[in-house]
Amino acid sequence: MFRGFNSFHTRHIYNHIKDKNMKREIQQSAPSGAVYGLGLIGAAIYFISHATSFWIGVLGLLKAIVWPAYLVYEALKSLGA
């Protein structure tokens, strides 16, 4: 692969390139993670504040985790897809 390098150097170079690409991917997805996190907190507060019992509150917390799926489903349903 690399002339004059042994397998240790080849692995080191490969891992360095892989780490740089991983850092770039993490940095590019950070804003969407922040939006999802704020949405999760807001949905949890909404569902828990409207809960009438403990188990409805637990159900609300689970709904808060998967609220993007509901949003996409309703959006596609309203578009007729």
C-alpha cells in the first residue's frame, strides 16, 4: 500500500484519516442534535404537564422521545403521500 512503511504505519495513517472524517461528521450533525434535544425537552414538558396520572406521564415521556416520527407521519399524511 505505502512503499517503505510497515503495517503499523499504514494502520496509524488509516486511523488518523478515519478519526478526522468522524470528527467532521459529528460536527456537521451537531445542530440537528441540538434541535432534537430542545424538541425532546419541550415535548416532555408539554406531555408531562398535561398528564392526569403517573402512567400517563410515563406514556408522555415515551411520546416525547419519538415525536419526530409522529411529525413526519402526519406531514406525509397531509401531503397525501
